[in-house]
Amino acid sequence: MTGSPFLIVLLFIGTLLSAIASSNGCTNDQARAWFALGRDRYLPEWFAAVHPKYRTPFRSILFLTPIVLVFALYIPLAQIITFSILSGLLNYTFMPINMWNFRKKWPVGSIRRGFSHPFHPLPAATLLLLCLATFFAVYLGYGRQLLAMMAFYIVASLWFAFYRYRYVKRGAQFTMPWPKPAGY
């Protein structure tokens, strides 16, 4: 829009560097997430291996790198960004539900808290309403991608619930020195 070749080149270089940095961060983050999930047996323990010399989760990195390359080379960037944003929105949608469950399982006074929100249900309800409104707005513009993302997460959840959860060490879930949650 400005017609400045210098500005165009500068923005291109900045965009390229930020995309590479973001991709590198995502690769490192996802490999460590898969490592932690493998260590806790939510994924196969094979992913929990650490390289003997570099102390990095090398199996997770080796497994996820081809997947990242397929996404980078063959999936349109707009779809990847939309899937990423929708995944984050789904995460935000679970937060208020988890806040209510946490407060129900560990009522105020049952554990030491660093902070307790004085208007507890209001922020959680506000967040849930904002997420539902955003899902509706996204559905109007990106309905197919929203449904595809939901189908992906439903299939992944069913796989975990009916197959993978039997390998999880259920007794290791409550290792913090907190009292058992209400109802357990």
C-alpha cells in the first residue's frame, strides 16, 4: 500500500523470521508435551524416552517432525491457523467447566490457595458465554472447519476413553499433598 520496496522487504523478512520462530517454538513445545504425556502414560511410554547425550525428548521430535512438515507443505496456512485458533478456543471453553469442578472438588478452606476470586462464578460464566458466542460466530464463517475440528477431537477423545486410558496409572494422578477431592 505504501509502495516502498524497503518496507515490503522488511515486512517479508520480519514475517519469515516470526514464522520460523513460531514453528520452532511449536515443535519444541509439542515434543515436550508428548514426552510428558508418554511419561504419565497418557500416550505410549515410547514417547517418554530422553536422548542420553542431549537430554531432549528425541522420539517425540522424530515422530512429530514429519507431521509438521506435511502440515507446512500441503495444508493451506489459513486452515492451519483456523484449526489452531479453534483448538485454543476449545481449551478456553473447558476452563470454566474445570474451574467449577475444581471448586466443587476442593471447596474453599479445604486446601491452601494462593488466590481465591471474590466473584468466583461470574468470571467463569462470562468466559463460557464469550466462548459460546465465538463458536457461533466461527460457525457462521468457518462451519466446515469447526465441524472437522470437533470431529477430530471427538475421535481422539473416544480413542483415549475406550483404548488408551487403561494404560494410565490411576493411582499416580493424585500425587500432590492435597486431600483427596470430594467424592473420591
